[in-house]
Amino acid sequence: MEWILGNPAGLWALLGLPAVLLIHLLQRRSQAVTISTLFLLQQIQRESSEGRKIDRIRSSVPLWLQLLMILLLTWLLVQPRWLRPESVQPVAVVLDDSASMSAFREEALKELLRVLGGMASSSGRTEYCVVGSSLAGRNYYRGTELKEVERMLGAWEPLTGEHEFTPALRVARNAVGPSGVVLLVTDHPVPDLPFEARLLAVGSPVENAGFTGLEVREENGKARWRAILRNYGEGAVERTWRLASGEQASTAQTIRLEPGEIRVLEGGFPEGGERLRLQLEPDAFAVDDVLPLLRPEPRVLFVRLQGSVRLNPLVEKVIASIEGAHPAQPDGPAADLVFAGYDPLNPALPSGNAVVFLDRPPIQGKPVAGRILAEDHELVSNLNWEPLIHLQSSGIPQTENDRVLVWREDKPLILLRRTPEGVRQLLFGFDVATSNAAQLPAFVLAIHRFAELVRLDKPVLERRILETGQPLRVPIADPAAVSVEMRFTAWDGSEDWRREVPVTELSQLRAPLKAGYLSIDQGKVPLLQGVTYFADAREGDFRKASRQEEISGMSVELVRRHTEQDLNWPLWTLLVMALLLASWGWMAWRQSLVEGVAAVAGR
């Protein structure tokens, strides 16, 4: 049966062994006694003839009794505990997948293995569950082998942006139950962790400067890039940067950044440059040191106005505010989005994607009262509709394909219609011409969001600058297709892969977590070309990173839970006392014998 030390500090008692030996090395000076016979010499041993000095150790009963007593006393003080063979300790580890952990990855792995090794020695068997903090606790490893945990940690890459730990901690607690240990490994203190989780923070302040944003705009018919560079540290830094294309790079330029300073770098696209990137001299946090470049080409949205004289002035202003919208020409491509009016006396709607406004004067001139409620939908979420003032009108009849987005009490004001053919129509069931809708940001933003949905569903090539991990919306060129091909190449060549993505999983598709170059095709039809870069500025700030452990009392608790104490401790205590008394008794007998010899000699 395996056993462990309940109180390792008790091993200090072993210092009593050399102390006893030292005492026996220092012998007393022998007393000279004149006697008339030699028979008494057989009863005593010679102690010393030189006085108090170090002499060789001679075996004696008190010496062995005292050494044995020290050993038994040490055994009692270390409080040995016997492991229960059937004991099982579940341990769930939540690894912080935030990109900032990449600066402390090696230190995190070293400290985590140290802690897990200590837990493994406290129970008969340890069950490990290692999950990531992103994507609601994705599973990295589940098993009982610590070596497998170490192997898995070797491939761990923290690359995501800032996120909440609560969902992953909930998954971890459910995996190990109420008796298990949940450990969060991160780089900064997290107060009041839920689900009784313990904290292992391994961070420290790190000086960092990196890219935080990218913009490309047209100036005089030429594309120019503008990159934002920020120093997150508390000291001034000098960094070199260059514009690179493949293996070629421009002359390095040095830039000095004061603490907290934000600087904008600007330049043009060289002719014929492929896979361009801005590259900083690497530092401890290399994730934000590279910025791939691309000339964006959004999908063109062709729009057509099919309204009335009453609505045209307002609708024309809305169309002019939509970025990338172009009027559809009679001899050009068909309109992707139609802005139309709806007359209840002539109830005809466009057959394609449309924004439809009620085109009928109000029934009465009195504003409609009542509370406005907005549904939880991407078109109207976080928009304020309370200031809307409109007059009583007949509205647009609702069908089974409609979803009400905004209500006035029990009357639908804005509806989203989706036909079985996939056509989308945004319907405004009040007279916008006599309302204050044109003055409301919510009204314009809702139309902009709808136009963007229509644009994203247009199956033509788009070139975009993407943030790492950004959700992707990919249109389908062929409704009969079952998948699209996604290819990604990291900027440094560390990754180069392609995979088939089923159409059923496109709603969950995200950009890769590394900076690089991305393309998505359906057959021979290119749908998306883009570059990805890391843009979460919160992850580049290490001023709050520090070390902290909340596992000091955990080892003692686990030892008590999975072991039992030595039931023979009363016997060992009695033996220590018996050995002490025997040593004292032997030395007293020796002393009395010597005194007896001296008394006989003095007669």
C-alpha cells in the first residue's frame, strides 16, 4: 500500500540523529581510581583517557536506544497517511485560450504540470479533463495519464481574443462533479471565480508594441493603407518595421513610441505585390507584430427605386447612405435590392429582395400612442425605437412567412418576410413619409443592416480584410452544392491547409485564428478572398498581468480526502517513551556502577 507524508516538515526531526552522534563523540575524561584488584574492570568499559575531545564512536546501548527513539519520533511527526487504492480524484483544467497567454505559454505549462503532479500523488487515481476557455469549453484531453496531458499541452496554441471564462468553468464543473477540482490557468488575477474554481495565474508585466487596426481607402484612384501602431508598455520603445512581399522586404525603418503612444503608418500598394504584409521586429507577444494587406473589393449592391412621388425624396437619401450601393441600369445587371412602396388598394410587392414602405396617407392625423417593443433580431437589436412618432395607418397584411421585428403594443410596425425561395423583404407597416423615422438612427441602421444581409448573400467574389476568429458569411453560388472549399496559408508558412466545409456548417464558419491569407471557393466559383490579422487591443496590454495561486490549501484537503492516518500511532508513542526511559535507566545504572567501584576503592 502506498503512503505519503502528511507533514513533510516533520523530517526536520532527523537532525536529532547527528546531534546524538555528536554527543557520543564528545566523551568525558576518565577518572583514575586506585584499586587492589582488577576484577572490577570487567564490569565497566574504558570511556576515554584524553579528556573531552572527539573520539571514535563506540557501540553502546544508550546510543542505539536514542537513535531508534529519534527515528520513531520522526515517523510520528511526519504523520504518515496511507493512500486508499480505490480513491479517485477528478481534476478539470480550464486553459485560457486568450492570445495574451502565448507570451507565458512555457511558464504556464511548467507550473501546471507541477501542480498536477502534486495532485496525482495525493490519490490512488487521478482523472484529468482539460478544456479550453473559448467556444464554451472545447475538449483538449480526457483521461488518466499525466504524460498524455503533457503531450497535449505541447500542441496548445492560445490565439483567441478576450472572452468570458464562465461558460468553460461551468462545463469543467459539470465534468468533475462537486467533489472535483476545477483549475483556471490564466495570466492575470480573476476575482470571485464561480463554481468554486481555483486560480493559477502565471503572468507578469511585459513591454509590448503592436498593430491594432488596418484601413484601406482610395485616394486619387489609388489604394493606400493606414496601419495603427500602439505602445502598450510603460516605457518608451524603438521598433523596426518593413513592408514585405513573400521573401522580399523593403528597407527596415525605425520608429520610437512613447508610453501609451498611438502612431499611424501609411503607404501605398506596390505594383505587382503579392501577399503583402507589414512586419514588426518580433517581441515577447508576436501575435500583433504582423499585418497582412489586401485591397478590399466589396460585393457591389445594385439597387432600384420603385416608389412613389411621396416616398422618393426620403428613400433616395437612404439609398445614398448605403456604402457600395449602385443604381441598377436597364441594360446592366438585375437589381439585388428594390426599394418599393405598398398601396393597400393595389397590393403588389416586388418578387425579389426588397425594402417596402407603406405608401398610403394615414387614416387620421393623431399620433399613435403605446409602448414600442423590439424583438431580439440582428436587424433591430440594440436600436432605440422609442422616439418614433407615426400616425394611424392601415398597415401591411401579415403572412405566415413574416416575423415581426418591432411592435407598437400589439400592432406590428416592422416585419421581415422570408419566402420559401429565399427572398427577403423588410416591410415598414406605417407611413414613413408623415413620421419622424428619417430622423431616427434606428430607421437608417435597420435598412443598412438589411442591405448588408442582401449583399453578403450575393454569390460573387468579395475581397475583405478580416479579424482573426471573425464570423464569416459565405453565399452559395449553386443551391445544389453540398460544400465549399476553404483554404488558408499563414503569413509565415506555419500553416497551409484546405478543407471541405459542408453547407450545413456555413452558419458557424469563422476566420482562422492566425494571421494569413484566406480563400473560399465553390467549385470553380471564387466567393471570398481575404487576409486575417489580430486586432484585439485588450490582449496586447500586459500591465495587469501577474502571478497568483489559490491552491495552497488544496493539497492538504486532497490528502485528507484520499488517505487514512496510521492507526498504530499510539503504539509508536508508547515505544518512544519506553526508549527514552530505557536510555535514562541504562545511563543511571552505569553511573551507579561507577560510583560503586569508586566507593570500594576508597576503603
